Amino acid sequence: CCSKSDYLINDDISTTVELYHATTIENRESILACGEFWVPSRKYAIENGLKLGAAVYFGPNSAYCLREAKNKEENKGKQLVLVKVLASFGRCLDLGRYDAGNNLPFRDWEWMTERISIVESERFGLDSLCINKNMPWFEIAIYNPTKQIKRISSFDKMSTQRCHIF
């Protein structure tokens, strides 16, 4: 049938890629000042419907990252900006197309994925999860950004270019 290794897209912590994270101006200033990302709690992830749970979300498509952040209720009416990182996927598991539900009723799939945290990530030997690989709406959830983020910088240009990372 299939095994976890069929879906493991990366197993090398030294391979790095440029990714984007959309956030508010205030959060960007905090991230740049302290050099760290805030990882939400499992409770926050569940209450706010974070697709892949308590993680920091990135993508190679800056325009998509901004669009997705604008959809969050807490960001309504706020100016959003981008942070660019050089990050490692580490051991990353590809969950495929998120909206396909991976053979589960979508409500069950969503219930399960939004509860993932660093606890499950470490238990299963994973550093990150990705969805929608090779699509404009590709996302990666990093559960331990302190370990996986190599460089953080501000990104002020509104670029819609897509980086091909696979």
C-alpha cells in the first residue's frame, strides 16, 4: 500500500529555501527585532481554524501568502506586510491537496489537522508539513521555527513571482 516514506518530501535539514510569511506591521517589527516567530498554542490553532495546527505558516508565493492572511478575521482592516526567510523544511511530510481531505470527510480531516502541534511533530519525527505542493497555494507549516529558520528579513516589494522549490 503506502508508507510515511512515500509522502516524505525532504529529509535534509541543511537544504534551505526562500519562503514568505504575511503578518501585520507590528508583528513584523517584533519578528525582526527578536529574530523569532511566535508559534500559536494548540488551543489558538483550533479556535482560529489553522489548517495544519499550531505552527508558523510559509509559502513560496508572496501574493498568496498576503491573500491568505487577509482572510483571517483578526487581520481585517489591517495593513499586512511580508517577512522573507531562509528556512529548512527538515523532515517534511506532504499531505497532498488540503481540500481533498485525504479520503476522510472534510470536516473530520479539518478537525484532525488543526490539532497538530510540535508534540505530534516530534512524536512522528517530522519538522514540517506541506499542503498543495507545486500549486500557487502551496503552504508549509513549520513547528519549530527556531531550529528551521536560518535568516529573517523584511520583504517590502509586492512580488507575485513563484519560487519553484521541488
